[in-house]
Amino acid sequence: ASTLLQEDVTWSPVDQRHFLQTISGEADRLAQLVNNLLDLSRQEAGLLHLNRAPARIQDLVTQTIERLSHPNVVISQHIPANLPLVNIDRARIEVVLHNLVANALIYGEDEIHISAGRQDDGIVISVMDNGPGITSDELPHVFERFYRARHGYQQHSGGTGLGLTICKAFVEAHGGMIWAESGGRGTTISFSLPLVSPVVTAMPVNTITL
């Protein structure tokens, strides 16, 4: 915006459009961050309202991959076609998936694998990268506010350290759990979501005619 406002330079329409697209994109990103922080505070206060509806995990994962596709990274998925619907606030779970895949791009190297499967009364979704992994002393802290694992901080110093904290808040608001695993190579972050409750068939009501 400051560049566009300079009076001693005339910018071509193409340059102006480029600057305006940057301004718009960054404004959207900051607005989303502020909304997520407000939601985080609401969840901690027990006041976060969820707009739940049935959704297909396959659709959410596909959209996330399309948005975060990177020419140097292969993002694959393994999700059964017959996976049951989940009962979620779609916008909040989109944020969770976006943050997890974005983290995998930072911590990983050239491969990310997303999987999902039925487990008990829910669905478990996992995002796995092939990076150097997270050390055992750091692993218990990855969901804490502002915590940045050493490798990620070196690779991407501009992050806020709030992405996984927000993921944890949104998943727990749904009644699910989120956890991280890391061995000698790679890191996997998984979370669970509730299934859509089966529709209960209404019982016929006997009417009495007076």
C-alpha cells in the first residue's frame, strides 16, 4: 500500500493489480488469524459455537491439497471411498487440515501423506511428513501456544507458533483428540472426529379419537 501511494513513481496497471492482490491476500490471512485467535479464546472459555453438519472427509482433504499444492512436494492421500460422514463444523476442520498440511510442508522434505480410517465411534485423520522428525523432548510441547520446534523455526522463522494450538482447540471442541508421533524419521499428527449419528426412525404415534 505504501508503494502504491508513492507520488514520485507511476505504476503500470499490471503492477498495481499485483500489489492489490498482495494486499488483499495478506488482509484475508490476517483476518483469518484474528478469527482463529478469537475462536481459541472462546473455546477455552467454553463459549465456542459449532455449526455442525454432515461432511465427507475426502472432500475436505482434496480441497486442502489443491490449495497447498507445491511443485517440489508430493502430497498423496489414502482415504476409503466408503468412509462414513463426520458431524463437524466444516470451516473449523478446514483450518485444522490447512494448518497440519502447512506444518508438514515446513517440517517435511518432499512427501506428505494424508490418511483417514474408521476407529470405534469416529474417524481418525493423519498427516505424515518425511522430515527429520521432532525430538522426544520437544514432542510434548508442540500443541502449546507459541511453541516452535527447532527445525521448523530454522526453516520458516516467520510463523506464529499458534497453528497446532488452534488445531487442538478446534478438534477438542468437536469432542475429538489430537496427538503427535515422531520416530527416527518423519512426524505424524493425527486427530479424531465424531461420526454422524444414524438417523433414528420415528415410532408411529397412536391417536385416540374422542
